[in-house]
Amino acid sequence: MPADPPLPGAADAIAALTARGDIAVRALLLGERLDLRRLDRAKPLATAPLALALPAAGGVAVLFRYGAAVLFGADEGATARLLAALAPFVAEPFASPETETARLRIGPGPPPAGDEGAIALPHCAIEHLQLIADVLAKSLVLARYETVMAGMFDRIEPLAAELRARGRVNARGRVLLRQIGVVLGIQHRMVGRAETAEKPELLWDHPELERLHLHLAEEYELRERDRALDRKLDLAGRTVETLLGLVQARSSLRVEWYIVALILAELGLALYALPPLR
């Protein structure tokens, strides 16, 4: 699906940023979802992804429906105001949002010595900011779920060790079902919302940005991290399903023994009620 073209006002916002030469970039993952449909979008700079001007700071914010906001040239005051304005539209906000920072250098020539870490562009347009924001936002999503999966493995590992040592596992089925829900939720958000393994739709209209996207995706290791996380999700899912199957089998066996005991008790009562033989 092609991206929408820049809207009036984008050139002025980019000109204000370009005049600085060196721009601070800050990406934040605020929550599970950001309801962009309810957001006031009276004067966007661009859509798909949505880009808004930050008038007081002269900066630009790029917002994503999977809960990410990437700010260009915003100081602390402008950042705080934007986050306060977005708070009502964030579903399931994180107590401690994931953050990532970068620097954007706009100007001709190679970056000076010692400044190789900056994202260098000879010139800038709104689609450049959208593309950079897309990569940073996906990097944040991967970082978030890498942390979640690390915590999940910390919880699963003792259960696997117990199964290896004792031949059985002491866990409740409901707890394991929740872990399966976490795995399915992460897979849904990565594939259905953030599309961490996919190229941004912006490249349909701007194929000249393909090289920049490849460079940034390689710099932030998006493909490698997505594959590694997918393998972890698959391993965690299969491990939890195996443990759940063992727990359910043990519960079924216990129920069967209860039924046998009840049958024997009922048989005993029936025999006891019979008249004595003469």
C-alpha cells in the first residue's frame, strides 16, 4: 500500500530542523497501542506513518499505532508536553517505557572524526524522518520483547530443571497457560502491528530511500534480532506446551484414580447394605 505524500507545512518544519545541522532524536515505546484515530490530526505533516509538528520546539514527532513515538529536535519541555497530550490515547501504558536515542546530522560531506555514530544525511525531507522513525520504533519493539522473553526463560528454566532432575514438574496449568498467552501476544504484536521483519510502506513511494533503510536496518540489526526473537518464541512456546501437557496428563490420571476410588467406595457401601447370608 503506497504511503501518502507530504502535506503542506512539512517543508517549513524540515527547514527549521535542517538549520540546526545536528538534531537529537529520541524514541519512546509508551504502551501496547496508540489510538491514532482519536488523536487530533488537524495539521499533520505526513501520514503513514503519522508525522506532527512540535510548534514550540520547532521539532517533529512521528507516531505509530503500536505505541511508539519518535521525536526529532524536541527538548525536555516539548517531550513532556507531547507525552502528556498522548497519555489519554495510550492503551496499556508501560510503567517504564523503552527509550532509544540517536543523533541526526544534516549537511554535505562525511561526518567529522569521532562522529561516526550519527545518522548522516546530505539533505532531509519528511520521508527521511519517517523512515528513521520506523527503524527506531521497530528497534524499540524488539528491545521490549527481548526483555520480556528473557524474563520468561528465567521462569521456565527452573521448571525444565525440575523435570530433568525429578521426572515431573510442580506447576499449575493456569500459570503455564498464561505463559502461552504471553508468547501468542508477542507474536501477534510483532507480525500484526509492528511488522518488525517487513519493509516500511514508505518505500513504495520512495524507492530511492531503499539504501538508507538497508543501512539503518543493518545498523540496528533488525533482521537478526527478529530472527533470534522468533526462535526464542518458538522454543518457549514448545517448552511451555510440553510442560502443560505433562501437568494436564498428571491431573487426568489423578481424576481417574478419584473415579476408581469413588467406584470402590460405592461398591463397598452397596455390599455393606446387603443382608447377611444365612
